[in-house]
Amino acid sequence: MTSGPKSDLQSRLRTDQPASARMWDYLLGGKDNFAADRAAADAVTAQLPEMAEFARAGRRFLSRAIGFLAGEAGIRQFLDIGPGLPTVENTHELAQRIAPESRVVYVDNDPLVLVHARALLTSSPEGATDYVDADARDPARILQAAAATLDFSRPVAVMLIGILGHIPDEDNPAEIVRALVDSLAPGSYVAINDSITTPQNDDAAHTAHRKGAADYTLRTVEQITAFFDGLELVEPGIVSNPLWRPEPGTRPAELAVYCGVARKV
């Protein structure tokens, strides 16, 4: 990373305002966060104690979904939009553990995430890992940049884990998902995981906003399901996160976070 881009990233970094990626990092026990992030996360968890479990559940769903996609479904290309700060069991690590030739592109526009990009740019010799600085609301930019690493004439899995809530209704997230899906070859997949609207979740989102965090749009299960329109849902369909293909022998409890994986036919 050259001094020019790094200086630009540093100029975009606001440590006095909470950022969702850094709040999530704090909830996951990471160290790449600042006082504003911790204060906002603590205020949210005071209202919604399950918030830290939401974060952990999202990571566990990512692991199970990649296990299915790279294993049973045979996918070898992944486009992970809004991955957040590097942590253990990132998409490229999960996929390349199963299939070392897997190619992964991460997309984010958080400056601290981008500063840490080098931690993600470590690939197996057989595969490839790359990072794109782009906004989730700009699918044309994402697809153009990702095409340097991914072959969109072949199946790709698009991972949208906890990101669609960051796209307000006025920016038409369904249209953004459709633009991504339209670019994919048959046999591709889309994985989505997001919190749903409940009185407790709504109050927590309002608290985060009052603390200076970006707005997060909570949606109904029906609205999340609509993102998969035209796709073939993988069993068990759209369910509470812990209930999506849980590990054998576990007895998961439902959370107000829903997810699903679907195939383009």
C-alpha cells in the first residue's frame, strides 16, 4: 500500500465517531476499536444484551454457510461485501481450508478496515484473495473491480452478512441485490444475514444512532425473504440464524437475526 492511498485512508478515519465495523470488533473481543465505538456498543448492549451474541452468531453463520458453499455446493469464488475488520475464520480462510484454489474478493469502504486489508490479502498459493474499496450501494463499481479476480462467467457466492441493514430503503437495497444477482452465472449463490425489527432491536438501533453511529435499517422477516426473489432457497430456507444448519449435537436458541442461502438457477 503506497503512502498516497494510506494517507487518504487516514484522512477518512474518524476515531471520535463510532463505526459499525469497529463496534462489531469490540463485541467480538477485538482490539481494533476506539473509545467512541466502545461507548456506543456498551450503550446498545445495555438495552439489548443479546447484541454480542448477534455478532458471534453472524460469524458462526458465515462459517456454516461457507462450509456448505465450498463443500457441498462446490463453489470456488466468493464476493464478500461488508466483511468488517479482519478476525479469525475469515471467508478466504474458511473457503481455502476446504478448497485451496478458492478465489475471494472482499468489499468495504471503512477506512480502518482498508488499513487492515493486508491482513486479508494472504491467500493459499493455489487461490487468490483481493480487496476492493467500494460502497455497498455501488454494485457497478463492485462488480467491475471484482472482475479482476473473479470470473463472473462461472458461479460466484455473494456474501451479504450484516450489511443490508446499512443500506436505507431510499437507496433501494432490493435493487442493489438484484443488480448483483443479474451479474452472476447460473449455479451462483447469495447468502444474507441481518437483524430483524423487534421492539427491543428498534430501541437498540435508536440508541446507537443517538451515540453517533450510522443508521441501521431493521426489516421484517418478509422483507429479508424478498431479497431472495427469483432464487431457489437452500433448506431450511429463511430462519433464525442459529437454526440454519446448526452443528450436529447442538440445541440452538432463536435470535432476532434471520438468514438464508439461495441459488440462482
